[in-house]
Amino acid sequence: MAEWYRAQLRHNRFDSWDLLVTALRKDFLPSDYDDELWKQIEKRTQHSSEPVVNISVMKNLFEWLPEKPSEWKKLRILMS
């Protein structure tokens, strides 16, 4: 990771955290990561040991998305 960062600094200047995160995602995540994450979100169901869908799990999945869904969209997904 340190080698990657030093190599990046030769060609890029990360003026913000968001620019660094974007570069990291581009170089280290699979190209279909967002699609796979959405599939995981949409397939998530209540497990038999859960009294309700585990909101913290879903919240965590939503946080990994580069473009955050609206609160209404999150609610629709949780209710479906």
C-alpha cells in the first residue's frame, strides 16, 4: 500500500480525502464492485435468528456505496 501511495504521489496530488478514496477504489476494487454490492443489498433477507432485518448490517452495506442512496430508497429496500 505504501508503495502504491508513493507511486501515486509522483503523478497525482490528492487534495482531498474523496480524491484519495476514488483512486484507491479504482486501483483495488473489482470493476463490478458497485453492481455486486447492490445485488448483496437487494438479496439481504431477515435471518431466522433475527427479530427484524439487522439494520446495522444494511447501514454498513449502504455506506460502502460510492453514491449513497436517499433515505427513501433505503427505507423501500428495508421494507421489501
